[in-house]
Amino acid sequence: MAKSFKQLMDEARKDIKEVSVQETKDLLQKNGHILLDVREKDEYREGHLEGAVSLPRGFLEIKVETTVPEKSTPIIAYCAGGTRSLLAAKALKEMGYQNVVSMSGGYGAWKTAGYKWVQDHQFTQEQTTRYSRHFLLPEVGEVGQAKLLKAKVLMVGAGGLGSPSAYYLAAAGVGTIGIIDNDVVDLSNLQRQILHSNNRVGMPKVESAKLTLEGLNPDVKVIPYQEKLTSQNIMEIIKDYDIIVDGCDNFPTRYLVNDACVLTGKPNVHGSIFQFEGQATVFYPGKGPCYRCLYPEPPPADMAPSCAEAGVLGVLPGLIGTIQALEAIKLILAKGETLVGKLLCFNTLTNEINTLNLQRDPGCPMCGEKPSIHELIDYEEFCSLRNPQVHGSTDQPSLVH
């Protein structure tokens, strides 16, 4: 027998308890309740109750069991005025959710009462389309995408590792990407450094990178630093960034970046490559070891050949650089397990991927229990003082790009 809308509402009111906005406020203060906003996404974006989960009425039955798997969970449903939420609560009860109420008056009554509400990041229509696949992921969603757009990441190097890292960070919508590199594009770079192109040979790498990244995603602000990173400028450069992605190709810069990150408490997403092998990790001050814990001293010069001397498989930096981008994104979102305290090692010839556990060295001069390094030093001198006769048996890998 067909039912009118009035009949459906009358049945819902008989079956579902309606609570006022004041009662809702009191219930929320007791904790344990799930707030379900059953309005459309565009309504939710314009403003909603703090902590509310967006689950539009049209997707309710499809997604609620994933969103609220435990059917004994107390649920407060609300909409704009109390109608859709009442019908939604009725549907939830029929699905086995027994502790469901509907907020009468809805979001409109809540705002009229002067209670707290919040408004999320306001995305443009273009952004809604661009990041639509992120919006579908519960671990990212609109909240996570807003975090990405607000994030600031500094790329150390626009070469083999910096190219894929920056490319994917820009594509993901990281709002500000700084890039420091004092080199120019060379024809030999194009085998692996995908930020650059043949018609940019001779152009500063940071300018080439800016053209590529802003062409990929106009949401991203790219800040180029066409200079060498040194003890004199690093603190001023990194101070405004949340995360440092280290894709440099020399030991003095690695130690410089490490020490600056430890001193400022900034996470350092590290990558390094050599011929067919690559490594990636995250050095996060206070949460895991630093670069000096892993490599207390740099290797002698003859054990650290450049890519021009030793060669490198072109696709390898793409693999490791992409992992660096992934780690940076996970840090921004605060989701998943990161490589803090772990060293991922990838051999492309054998397809072996090993993850080694790293331990913080209590005696580390930088991050140990009694650190002896409290300021930046001359890193060129530090690395050149290495004595190959004394340390010739070092097993530290020589990873460059």
C-alpha cells in the first residue's frame, strides 16, 4: 500500500525520539555519541556541528555500516531542519541501529540558539573536481585535503629525487613547495630528472621546476631558491616550512640538513640512491634516530662517487622520490605508519625490498642524551677531514643521484 509523505513522517515520529538542540548539546558533553550530518556535501561545507561526520542521506544505507560498524553506538542524526534526519534515523533503526535519535529543528535551530559550529575549508568548484579522488578516501577526505593545501614543504634539490617528490606533492595539492638548488638543467639530467625538459637545458633548475609544477597545479605556490644551501642561510630558509624533503647528492648537505632539522625539530624525509639501489627513511627529531645515528661520519671521498662517475638507473630516483612524497603526505595527514625509525632499502636488479629497524644512538652528538653539537658547523670541512686510512673499512653505502 502506497504511503504519503505525511504518513511516513508520522510513522517515523512514533518510532524515533526527537531531541532538542539543548538536549543534543547535553548528550554530546557526555561523549560517546556519533553525530551524523545527513545533509548534502555542499551544505556540510558551509557549516556544521563540530565533530560531525558527513553522511548524506542518499548514501546513508550504503555507507553507514562502514562509518559506524558497531550497531549499539549511540547516534544523533541531524539535517537542516529535522525532516531528513528523522527519516534517516528511521532507516537506521530498520537496519539494526537501536540507539538513534533525531535533532529537531536541525542545523538551523542549532545556529539560532547560538551554539558553536564550524566551517571547513571552502574548496572551489575546480578544486572539488581536481581532488575528488582524495575526497573519497576516508583517511584523506576534505579535512585531509585542506591540510595538504595549507602545508609547506621544502625540497632540497630539484634533481633525480626532488623531481618525482615535488611532482607528486604538487599533484596532491601541497599548497607551498619551496625548492633550493643552485644548478642548471643539463642534457644528462633528462634521463631521470622529470621536472625538466629538453628546451630548458641551461635554465636554472628551480625556475624549470617552478614552470612544471605550477603548470601541473595552479593551486601550488612554488618558491625557488637559486642558491647553495649553507650553514649561513639554512635556518632562515627552513623556518617557515613544516617538512624538509632531502634529495641532495652530497654528504656535506646531508649532514647540514640533518643538523638543522634536529635543531629546529622539523621532520626530514630522506632519500638516497646509487646505481641500482635506493634507500628512504624519515628522521623525525624526538621520535626516532637522526642521520648521524645511522652515519656517525661521512665516508672517504673515494667511496662516494657521483652519478657522473658511477651511473644511475634512470627510473630508480623515480621510485625512491615517490616514496619520499608518500612519506611527506602521511606526515601532513598524520595517517598510516611512516618510515620514522625504519630504513627502506630497494634493489631494483633483484626486486628485493627490505625494511631495517633503526635505533636512536644515545651517544649521538646531535640527538643523543648528551648532545655535543649545539650549532651548525662547516660541513665541507667536516666531510673533508675523514681519514680513509683509519675508516677505510666503513660499511656505509655511497648513495648519490
